[in-house]
Amino acid sequence: MMKAYRYELIGKQVKITKAANESLVGLTGTIVDETKHTLVIDTAHGRKTVIKKGVTLSVMVDGQECVMDASMIDMAPEERVKLK
């Protein structure tokens, strides 16, 4: 299984498949920024800032769809890419 959390996510296509805030489910777009606790997604309706905690994402990485619990990447991006 591909461990998408180790990859740089900025520029990747994403879809929110589950969320504590049900209005986010189905949101699709391109990740344009990432902070310790949020993702900024460029959608057809503008940029949306999404809190990582409580969200499940489907991300395209190297042509493969990877589903991940965004709570697992609730850290600074530069720290996440160092994970083993």
C-alpha cells in the first residue's frame, strides 16, 4: 500500500470522502497550500481551507488513488515527509 502521507501534497488532486463537517464531503480540487493543521484546496467555487482533523481524503499520487485519514498528517509538512 502506498503511504501518501510521505509525499508532498501541494499540487495534488484531492477529494474529501468523509468529514466530521458533512458539508465538506465530496469537495474536490487541487491542494494549493498546507499548514500544520489545515489544507487549502482550490475548488471550482474558490479556495477552501479545511482542517485536517476528522477528514478522510482521496489523493492522486503518481497515478494511484490513495485514501488517507488526514488526522495522521496533522503536523507540519516538513516534519511529515521525514516519517518512516
